[in-house]
Amino acid sequence: TRPGAVAPAEDEELRRVLPVVEAIARAFPEVPVGVDTRRSAVALAALDRGATITNDVSGGAHDPAMLGALADDPRQRGVVLMHMRGTPATMTGLASYDDVVAEVASELNARVDAAAAAGVAPWRVVVDPGLGFAKNTAHNVALLRALPELKTALG
């Protein structure tokens, strides 16, 4: 999910992620374990292996099944919706904003609304402005300086 990365095939992502999630969850049962993914199949498999949080770096926009799958989680585990434009491979070229704080807030609010419409309970959702994801250094600094404003805009 890092900027510039080409996404591996789903089976490769599962091969890489699941043993690590399972090992960490087993070794440190008191520590919340999160998985960063844009794929519902990976999120669900990681939750089955001990993950307690899914961080969708696309805010649930990449995989149409993601938000519904997370909504249906019987244990109602945490959901992080991150702001990002494009994909990890294309996001750097999409770091263009007139007002980064207002635009990130608006785009994150749209993802929060989509999660709610899919049935994800609001208390489960954490938003992430996605520092470094489709943002340059000036954008990141502006977002950090405006965290109180961003929090207000996001409710």
C-alpha cells in the first residue's frame, strides 16, 4: 500500500499478510493487530486470523465489496478509512489541491457516508487523512496544522 507500489495479486497479498497477522496475534494476544489492504478477501481472511482492525487505504473505494464485508463482521471490529486519491502506483501524480484540508475532509466525509450506507456502525470508524498518500510535504504540514479543523469538519 506504500506510495509508488504496484499491487501484488490477491493470492500473493494473502500469502504475505496472513502468516504475519496470525503470528503477531498469537504471540501478543493483548495487542490490537491491524491489516492495511484494499481487498475485502484479504481483510476478511486477516480478521479470521486475528486482526482486530482493517485499515482500508482507499477508504473503501477500491473494492466494492469491502464496506459491506466489514459491516457484516459479527465481532464488529475497527475500520480505518484512509484518504487517498488513485492507487498506490498513481497517487503521487494526484497530489493537487486548491484547499487540501477542505478537500480531504470532504472526500473523507464521503467515505464515512458510504461506510454508514453499507451498514458499518459509526462507532467502529476511524478516519485517517492519509499523510503521504497523494500529498506532498506542504499538504502534509497543512493537514497536521489543521487537525482540529479537520476533526470538526469530520464530526
